[in-house]
Amino acid sequence: MESNKGEAARSSWYRRKQRVIQKRNAEGSKFKLAELKRHLHTHHPNCPEHVRHELYRLVRERRWDVPIGQAIGITMQNLVRHQLTNYERLYDAGGMTKERARLTVKARVNEIIAGWSLPPSASASEDDAEPGHSSVAL
């Protein structure tokens, strides 16, 4: 009997959460591809083209109730954390909590994004890179 109450409470909570998400997605704004391209070109000119396309896709598949820069920033941080750092390994196999794994990779995430934000003339070319280091790729 007790487990049925627990399941019902979880089920009720889940349904409420889904309604909130659906309402937020319906009320938020969808960004146009041209807006996303303009923002990334202006604010992240060194972002690799294949990453740009992934960001376009990820940002456009949901509605946002935040400005475009924040939507791109949230998506970019998540993409970099999950695909360009060892976050998954630390969290899944390393036994770290999500918060600890995020803190562990935070500096690297910020470093990668900052490199994409530099004006093209200020960024180092492959010839100027330190030995054993190359540009970031997915």
C-alpha cells in the first residue's frame, strides 16, 4: 500500500513537471537560423563550423524564454562539457557527483569557449600552437 502512494506521488509530480515544460516550450520563443548565425559570427567567430551546425540544431529544437545569447551560451556550455571534456567519464564511470564533475571540467569548458570568442586576428594559428597541441574538434 505504501509503495502505491509513493508511485502515485512520483507519477503526479512527473505529470506536473511535463505540463510545466510543455507550457514553457509553447510560450518561449524559437530563434530563427539567421539570428543564430549572426550571433555566433559576432560573438564566437572561431567556433568550428561543425560545432556551429550542432548548436544551430540544438538551440532550434526547443523554445526558449531567455535572450538568444543566453540560449546559445547554455547550449554551448552543455555541448562542450559533454563532447569535448572528460565530464562523462568522471560522472558516469568515475563515481563523481554531477556537481563535482562539472566543477572539475569547468575551467576547460570556459577555456574552449573563450578561444572561440576571440576575434580571428587575435587567435593563434596552427603554426603558432605549442607542440602537441592542436585546435579543438568534436
